Amino acid sequence: MDNRKVKDWSQAKLQDFIKGSITKMFEGMLDFSEVAVGEEKRYKALRSKILRLANDAIRNINSEIDNNYNVSYTNINEDIVKVGQGQVERRSK
């Protein structure tokens, strides 16, 4: 893979991770909000504003990464092989 493809892949990987994290956080906030607000009409209005904030945050972060950062993903996982009498166990750290 050439350097440009590695950079693009690394950047996309980071942006996907950030999007997933922000989405999960806002989904949790929406769940709590739905219970707290109770009334469906008020909740839908609040939900719309919360989703707009989440999407704006994701777009702003992606724009900042695209314009101002060189991203390089480094896999830090190690394979650990544990050998005991009569068995072999393999797990990732």
C-alpha cells in the first residue's frame, strides 16, 4: 500500500472510531432524555436538536482531522501464546 492510501485508511479508521463513539454517547443521552421528558411531542423536538448537535460535532471533528492532521494508525495488539501441559491457548492482548 502506498503512503497516501495508508494515510487515507488511517484517517478513515480514526474518523469511523470517533463517529461510533459520539453516536453511542448521543444514543445513550437520547434514551435518558426520552425517559426524563416523557411527553412524545417535547421529546421529538429535543431529539432533533440533540441529533443536530451530534452530527455537527462529527462533521467538525472530521473537518479538523482532514485539514490539520496527518494520521497514522499503529496496531499495538500483540499475540500471546500460552503453552501449558496438554493445551495451547492463543489470545490477543
